Amino acid sequence: MGFGCMGLSQAYGPADEDASVAAIRTALDAGVTLLDTAMSYGGGHNERLVGRAIAGRRDEVVVATKFGIVRGDRGVSLDAHPDRVAGYCDASLKRLGVDVIDLYYLHRVDPEVPLADTIGAMAALVEAGKVRHLGLSEVSPAQIDAARAVHPIAAVEFEWSLSWREPEDDVVPAARAAGAGLVPYSPLGRGLLTGKLPAGPFAPGDFRAADGRFAPDALDRNLTLVAELTRIAGRLGVTTGQLALAWLLARGPDVVPIPGTRNHARVTENAAAAGIALAEDDLTALAAAAPREAWTGDRRSFAAHGTTRTTG
């Protein structure tokens, strides 16, 4: 089980910095070894948080970060130009306080730059010893094939959960064909699959307010399915969120979900899901209680996080 750090700096409203650092350390204490961040999260704030949290504990963790989405005074844009890749990497190394990045992702493909050129610049970072492995985030099967023709791809990151199954049609088989690990973000459906959404409207800055799955009518229908998951979880003696994570882990040994939370108890709860093995009867019950086609509402486009250039 990994830990997704994005929500400690953006997307879910303000967060306390010291509490965020403590949440990351709680994840490490619970046995989590993969921390996922990006240069764009909070405009570099998230990488600095991770750097603080892993100080003195670098050998316990695989550090994954990303480049390609740029946040600045002029808004959010995409930039994966090969001439600037090394500079982005150096800046991330400095913010993280590490000598090498274990897994360096292209956060989004820049449509104005040939993908092979970007991957070539990333491969040069491996040659230079600044990066150990390369990854891709939110890509198509064709982009996976184009990237791996230049350099081996260790991981592909994308949204995947019980309530968002579309990647199973194309991205999952393409990543596996490339020999890449699967890293699902939002594995708890952005909180939906915990069964513990906050009451009332979302807080200012919470991007779920723009997600079709959380629109009132869709949410009512989706929560009916979550209630069924909660019933099954109760029978198994686990939480609803743990059940959802265990379902993902049951997809294969190459799956490493990266749930994120600010709640320290929830951090430990999520990590413990790695020890839950679902039987075939349990998986059959889940398929019947919450089939893929029953979930309502499309996710908010994560292709570019509101960037000025999009990949679709």
C-alpha cells in the first residue's frame, strides 16, 4: 500500500502543515513504503512536506514524484519540453531533500511535444543517476507503447477504484503488456468508498464539488451502492474503505494503490488493508452488490487538472 500526498497541499481545502507531516510519518510507521507527490501539488509545497517527513528516514521509502503540470501566477499549464525536464528534476530533488528520485513520472503528456523526446530527456536523468525508474500518469495505451519504445516504464498511474472501472478496458492490459506496475490513485473514489463523506456541502477548495459523481442525484444513487459495500464489510469485519482497497489489491500483485488522507487513524486503517485477502465468494458478492455499470456520474476530467493544454 502506498500513500498519496496530494490532498495534503491541494484539492480538499486547507490543511495544517505539521499535521500533514505527521500523517506521512504515520504512514511510514504503518509500513507504507511508497510516497506519491508531484511538483505541481501546491506549487512545490507538497514535495517540501514530503522532504520534511522523510528526513532521517530516507532508506525506508520509495519516493515517487512527477513533472509536466506547472502551477504559477498565470494558472496551470502543461510543459514537458525536453530542454526543461532536467531543471524540473533538479528543483524536485532540492525540495525533497534527496539525492535521487526513485520513480519519476511524466504527470501528463504535453501535446505540443513529441512524447519520445520527453521520454528521452527522462532517460538521460536515469543515465545521470538522478532518477532510478520512469513512470507515466494518465496515458493511453498508444502512449504507453510509444514511451516504452524509448525507455522501460516501471509504473503507470491512473484513477481506478470499485466506482471507476474504465481503465480495465485498455490502460490496465496495456500497462501489463509493458511490464509496468499499476498505481491507482483515488482508490477510495475520492472518499465515496469510505462511507464517511462529510455532511452538507463540500468545503471551499474541495474539488469534489465539480465531480459529476458527487452531484446530488448521482451521489444519492452511489451512496446506495456504498451501503451495500458497508454491509459486506461488516460481515467480513473490516471497514468499507478497507474492503474497497482489498478489492483493488485482489486485481493482481502488480497493483499498488495510493490512498491519501489527512486523518491519522485513517492512514493506519488504509495501510492495514494490505493484509486483507478476499475470498472468491467475497469478490463475487462485491460484483453483485456494486457492479461497474451501476455507478452514476462521470469523474471530473483529470486529463490536465484545468490546464491550458489538454490531452483529452
